[in-house]
Amino acid sequence: MTAVKFQQNLNNIDLAIIVLASPSNRLEVLKPLMPKVQEALATIQAGDVVTITLPDAIA
């Protein structure tokens, strides 16, 4: 879980955050997260913080 929602008051700003929890920022590691990112983008609302992680088998 990310601490962003505890560190920032997101209720007062028109912003939603998607956090990619990954052992690396390399494209080949992040690419499998993109379907979940697309799902999150379709439903996320201002003030939300969504954390997307790799399945254990991939990480």
C-alpha cells in the first residue's frame, strides 16, 4: 500500500493518482500492468489513489 493517501489530502483537489508498484521502472516490467491501468482509468475518480501491483509470479 502506498502512503500517498495518508500524506496528501486529495479530497480538496481535482486529481486522481495511479501508483505502479513494481521492482523496476523498465518497460518490459511495467508493460504487463497496462491492462489494469486501463481498467483503473475507466473508473477512477478525483481523490482516489489506486495501486497496481505485479502478480507474484511475474515479480
